[in-house]
Amino acid sequence: MSQSSAAVAAVLGGRRTLRKQIRTTSELAAAVEAGLPVASLDIVVRRVAGETRKATEIKHRVVPKTTLQRRSHRLSTEESVRLERLARLTALAEQVWDDPELAHEFLMGSQPQLGGQKPVDLIRTDLGTRSVEDLLWSLEYSLPA
């Protein structure tokens, strides 16, 4: 199972920010490969953490501070992959919780089912992201977590 590409694109800022309509996984993959707009980083991080100090920390997990200062328009493919992971988890958490505030609490809080780690801290790796997705899908379908 995966989150819909259109939902992930919406979290990334939608057509206005991405400059194109994204409906399919292949369209999302092409956008990530080409490099997502730097503006998408701000949009996603604000959605996850608001205007907090933690938001800055999350932003710099996706793109290191010194690197971000050099980026003007597009992120690298690797940075875009990390940002897409965060957007995907955000879209899925919002679907599961059906409330942006509860999704925010889940993403930012330590989760016992994840060894006490915070979901936002696990986006660095594919395996970490998958463990958060597995937990969210278990919650969505009322399976034991």
C-alpha cells in the first residue's frame, strides 16, 4: 500500500508550487528526480511543525543548513527524496488521523511502537520511513501495532 501521489503532491504545495499537476507515481517520481522546488521544503515543514524551532531542525534534516543557503530554486535528487518521504508520511498521517493537529502530534511525538523515536526523525532512510508507514497503515486498518 502507498499514499496516493496526488495527496503527496498536495502536501508538497500542489500545482502552484510544483508547476504541474501530479496524479501518478511516475509523475511524482519524475518531479523528485528533477529536483523539487525549494519552496516545497518550506511548505511541508510548516505543515508538519508550524513556525517552531523544531521546524528549522526538520528542514535541516532534509537539507543541511549550509547546503540550503546555496540552493535557490531546486533541491538535489537526494534531498527531494527525503522531502517526498516527509510529505508522504504527512499525507498518510493526515489520512489516518483525519485531523491535521493529531497528525502533527503523531509525526512530532516519540512513538513507543517505533522504539521511542519520532516519525519525523526516521525520514532519513527508506527503512525508517517504511516502519512509520507500517505503523500508520496498522492504525488505519485497526491492526495490532
